[in-house]
Amino acid sequence: MAPKNTSSSGKDSSQQERQIFEIAIKNLLRSENPDFTALMAFIHARLYQFHLTGQHDSNEIFNIAYERGVKLTEKGVHIENPLGWLRRTIFNIVRELSRKDRKADSLDKEECLEPISQAALPFETLVQGEAVTSVHAALAQLSEVDRELLELRYLQGKSWLEVGQCVAIASKTKQTEATLRQRGHRALRRLRAIYRDLSDA
């Protein structure tokens, strides 16, 4: 009795499962199929629920779910109820994207607000040839807003656009680049004046 070719049978099984899944998707995508309309409405509702409407669209989420289904069936996994599986998978995808976006926002905020080590500050870009200790003393006398602008722009080397993004995250208010640039220049003049007063004292 000849041994079974398990490799061949496994490949045939995965191909069969994928074909079954593909047929189910094609039937779902028929224009007259109300299940597809309901599914797209479900995706839109989940995106709205997780505040992702502006970042992702329904077609993108559907395609991600479809690709996951293809990968599963290629492994020989049988998807008993493709429509039900799609709904569950879509919900999980949207939830995953929401978590990633929240994590990214958190990292952005931490990057914007992270305290700067005194030893690492390139003060020569802020006040040429002046002692680090004296500059820190002058910075301490500035308002919190002025100090934040100078640290973001001159010490972290961010563009005014990036400074605006950081300020918006921290204060929940949005300001134009021109406004931030003017405020930053005024803060720099105040810093220089305070430094000179400290040096003369």
C-alpha cells in the first residue's frame, strides 16, 4: 500500500479552503447583496466608535480583513461563517488600529514634553559663547510658555511646524507658525536680556 502524500493533501486542503473563502467574498461583493452594505455600515460605525473616521476608511479595513482571511485559509484553516468571521475580524482590526494610534499619540506627547538633560543642551545655538549654568539660570526666570517654546525650537531643534504640533498636544490649542515664530523671537530676546542682567550683577 503506497503511503499518503501528506504534503500534497495539505496543499490541496489549503487551496480548497481559500477557494471556498474567495467564493464567499465574491458573493458578498455583489452589488445586490444587502449583507455587503450592512457590513460596510458596520465598519463605518466601528471607525466612528473608536474615533478613527478621519484616519482610516471602510474599504481599507475590509481589505485588511480579507487579506487575513486569505492567509488563514492558505494555512488550511476552515472559516465556517465568512460573514460572521469578517465582522469579528473587522472589529478586532479597528480596535488594534485605535490602540496603535493612542500609543503613537502618547509617544508624540512624551517626545514633545520630555525634559532635556542639561549636559545635552546645545546652548551655543541659543546664546553664542555663554556659560551653560548662566543660561539655565536665565531660562528659569522665563515664563513656562516662553521656556517651552525655546526648548522645543532651539534646544530640541524642531521646526516651527513641529513646535506648533507639540504645543497643540500639550495645551489643546492650535497656533499658526507665524504667531509661534514671533513669540519665540520675543522669548529669545527676553532670555538674552535676563542673561545680561545676571552677568552684570
